[in-house]
Amino acid sequence: MTPEKRPTIRSMAKALKISRTTVSEALRDHPRVNPKTRALVQASAKAAGYRSNPLASSVLSEVRRKRLSAFHGVLATIGLEEPARVPFLGGYWHDLRKGAAMRADELGFKIEHFIVGQKGISVHRLDTILLSRGIRGVLIMPTWGRPDFNQLSWTHYTGVYADYLIDQPGLHSVCPDHPRAMSVAMHRLHTAGYRRPGLVLLEQESHRLEHRWLGSFLAHVACNPALKALPPLLLPEMSAQSFKRWFRKYRPDVVLGHRAKTMEWMQECGARVPETHGFCCLNTGLNAQPCAGIDQQPRQVGAYAIETVIYQMHHNAYGIPALPYNTTVPALWVDGPTLQPRVG
């Protein structure tokens, strides 16, 4: 058969005296087409030697997908007002919400943000608002303590926690891979020549992640004989006095922690960063000052978390899951001015 005589959807539609749309849908087994018509079209296509164009089919599928990505509804991101909380999540929260909002928009959803505790919004009041607006997918933002959202009517919602652990109720969660991030940091520091790493954490900072930073740090020190084992500094609240006492006693050549302010205390002890000592930030998004260390990828965490919410909605998986799972996002290493290779 010459290319000019090759059957097309247009030619089959003309021969069968039906629309091109009907022929196209019949060839795709679309349920909208009458079964007898589908059978007739498919038999005629087979007899005529019709073959679909894979590239054209792919393009049309993409067009249909984009048409379907029109507005599907509203999702909620929910945070807790925690006045006593150290403001450790400001920039991280912003980037996480931005990643969630961007991915939601790509998938045809909009996001509305709620803070429990602000403007008189209790969990019970929030439940009423969500139900009245028909919002069924919720993303719970990271909290300093253990969040409690048991009062929400979970039979109507699917929810994901954008941090490591939530048990009131037990929901699926998406968070950074903290042990892997520590592994990356320790490898970088060892390669750069640091041999006396010191870890500084708030007790709550460690407890809320079930000591994942601490456990990974201790494991790397224990398994690497080239490293000197120094006691980590865990404090109920960070103070210059406690840090300086620890720093002078154990003399770490590099400090791992969250806050760039730590470098001021190091310098008050006679250290020069990065000439004599290094500082490795465990969450570079928390500080305005450029630091070498770990980018925990909050935008990607937000994107994956919102994908999980939407996936659950598409599968009608509302309510509290019987077996919650945790998805982790690998961190990225960021070079910065607070570390430099050590000589000797």
C-alpha cells in the first residue's frame, strides 16, 4: 500500500460516515462510544491495515493531560502557632510551602494556608472550615513538638505530615533523609582534613527526630578510627556560656550545628572561621549568612508531600492509614565560606 493510500482516521470516518472523534475514541476503546460502533470501527481499521502513529498518540495524550490539569480543587497546608518554639523553621517553612504550592498548581490544585492558634482557629474550628469548603486533602507543616490533629474528622480527609513523625493521628509523612545527610557531611569533612568534629544540637532538636542526627554522627565517629570521638553538646536551650565551655574543653576543629550564630562564639574563643576552624551547617536554609553544609531540599519535600496527598485523593484513600509510611528526600551538599581544606 502506498503512503498516499494508507488509511487514516479521517479516511475511515468518511468511509463509515461517522465523525473523526468517534473513530479516534473507538480505536482507543473509549466507553463513550457505542459497543457496536467500536467493534465496527476496529474491524474496519484492521481490515484496512490501519496502524496508529505512536508519536502522534503521545502528543495527543499530553494535550489531553494538560486539558485535564485545569482546576480540580483546593488543598490545605496547616501549621501550628507555637510561641515558645525557637524560630528555626521560618525560611524552611517558606520554601516547603512554595514547593508544595508550585507542584499543586502543576497538578491543577490551589493551596490555602491555615495556622491553628491564630485568629481564634482551633483544630475543631479548622475542621468546620475545611468541611464547609469541601477541602479534603491536607498537608501538615513541620512543628517543633509533636502535633495533635486527632480532632479533625479524618474520615473526610487524606493527610500527609511534612516532617519525620506524627502519631496523633499516624499519617504518611515526607521529610529530609537526616541520617544520609549527616553521612554526606561527615564524608565531606573527613575529605577536607577535619579530624575532631563536634556536634551541637538543642535537646528538642534531637528528640523531635528521634535522635537521627545524633545517631548517624556517633556511628560515623565510631566506625572511623581517623576521627577523634568528642562528646556532642546537647542543651535544653542554646547559650554562649555553655557552648564556650564545651568548645574550650574538647577543642573541635569543626562544629556541626544549625545556627550561624555559633561562629561568633567560636571566634570569641579564639577560633578563626575558616582559617583555623570550620563550621558545617545542618540546614543552610535557616541562615541568611552563607554557610557550607546541608541543603535539606524543603521545596522538594513540599512537592513530594503534595503529590502524596493528591495520589491518596485520586485513590479515595481517605481516613487514617492502617500502615503509615515515611518517604525521605536526599539532601544536597552546599559548598560555602565556612569550610576550607586543612593542611597537615
